[in-house]
Amino acid sequence: MGREGRTVLVVDDDRINRSLLSKLLEHEGYEARTAVNGREALAALAEESFDAVLLDIVMPEVDGMEVLRTLKGDPRLWRIPVIVISAVDEIDSIVACLDLGADDYVQKPFDPVLLRARLNACLARGQFHDLEVEYQKLLEEQAAELEELRSAGRGQATGLKGKPRQARVAVLVAGVDGLDDLSTPITPVQALRRLSDLHAAVGAVLGKSGAVITDVTAGRVTVVFEHPEPADVALAAAQALAVELDAAVPGWAIGVALGDVALGPAGDRVVALGAPVERADWLCQQARGHGGTLVDADIAAASGHCTEVRLASTGAEAAPATAFRLSPPDRFGDGQRPGPSGDHPAGAPSA
């Protein structure tokens, strides 16, 4: 844990103790500020930001207990770690301070090694708390984004009239690594940031293409394109989404498939069932860890910029042995979606 820039307030009415503690702190890389009594300490806390406080208990005017009581009762200051300074015979006062919220204590004469260890431990707990607050904030933001996506899906479901029906659609599944695999070496905060960026990109791009959201999970978003030319619309959306994800989300993957599904409202959602949904999800999973977009043969037939990729087949309908990798948008020269040509360059790069 870096100490540069961390400021500790030393509160002690004894000049020698203040000087000794300040030198110990500066030797360890901290910045030290001093206060000669509790009143001066409270004034300093009101004016300046501190990472920790070393607080003497017995002082004239305002003692350490009163400073601690005021500090822990202030919603702006209560998270600052406080280590109380005491004499060996002040055990009852130490217990009272711990009851008031002090984080630890050191006794005079000071042991530099013990002081360093206890101060570092207090600051580490504070740092963990800050990460926990950030994590909670990300959770709340993510919950709001998920609800927004679900609301969009409910709005689209309301617009679907009649009974569930069979429809020829393109299915696109966008996913990101690290959200459902505990072996992936990223932190929860990083995972939530990736998820947030994924949903933001999907909302920004696919919302403009007339796509219908059919499923939102922790690691993937599934949409369908019901359109007279679903393959062309899905290709354009996949290329635009790839540009957004490339700029913001490490480890992204997209799978796109074409075919007939059962499509219609179910409660407040739109649901799509059928082999193309499973195939798009499988293609997305195959592309994970490598990035890029994998499409099935029917989608590839609408693009002249796909390369054949041999994959290990499970024998299931949703897991064909052959897929096609869609080239990045900048490979097309003008940055536009590829037009249908039926030209499929041969090749067999590893997926």
C-alpha cells in the first residue's frame, strides 16, 4: 500500500511526543500534521482532510475522548481511522475509547515497529471500506442499467400484437469474459465495470437498430432482429457494436445466427425460442477469450468479409463444426457495413 500523499494528524499536548511521532511517520513516508490539544485537532479536522489520527487521551481543555466522540459522531469524519495514545496505566481509558469507536491504540513509550504495523492495518481497512463503497455504487448503477434494459424489453413486448408466432430472425448474443468464471483473474469491481460498459454499448447501438431484447444475464445480452432482411440488419448492428466494445470492454465476444424461432410476448417480456438462439449463444461462447464476432453460415452468406473457422463440434444442432469470423469494420476500407456478396475467403485460424 503506497504511503505517499497520506496525511496523519498527531494530537498530543506533549511537545516531545509530537516531535517523535512526526519523525516516525515521516520516516515511514507519511505526511504529519500536529495539534497541541483537542480543540486545535477539531479545528484541523474541519479544515483539512486526513487519512488517520493519532490521538492522545489525556489533554487539557478538550481531551481525547471528547475529540473521539465528536469525530465518530460526524458523518463526514467517522470513517477516519483513530489510534489512541495512552500511558501503560490507562487501560480503562483505552477500553472506553475503543467503545467509542477508536480503531486501535499504542502505549508510551512508542515502539516504532508496532506503531507502523497498527497504522498500516488501520489504513488498509479504510482502503477496503472505500473499495466496498465503490463496489456498492457499481452494483446500484448496474441494477439501474439492467432495469432499463428490461424496461425496454417490456416496452417492445407491449408492441407485439397477437399470439406467439414463428418468425425468421437474426439472433445476436453479446458477452464479456470474467463475469461467470471464478477462475478469471479480475476483481469484482472490474467485472462490474465490464458489465456496465457492455450494457451501455448494447443500449447505445442495438436500441437504434430495432432489435428486441429477449434475455439479459450477468455475462450476456441476447437480442433478435425481426426484419425483411434480418441478416443484413444484424451484420450492420454487429459491426457497430464491435466498434463500441473494442473501445471500452476487454474480452468481448459476439455471436450471430439466422433461422426460424418461436417469437412473442410472455408476461412482460419478449421471448425467442429455437435453435438459432442456442447457436448464437454457442458462437458467442466460442469467441470468448479471443474477441471478435463469430457468425453461422446463413449470416456469413450475407457478407463478403467472413473467414471460415473450424471449431470442435459437440454433435448438437446448436454447435456446428464450422463458423465464420466477421472481419473488423476497419478491414472494409470505408468503415461501412459489408454488403452481401456470398464471397467467403477460405482459411482455418484457431478460434
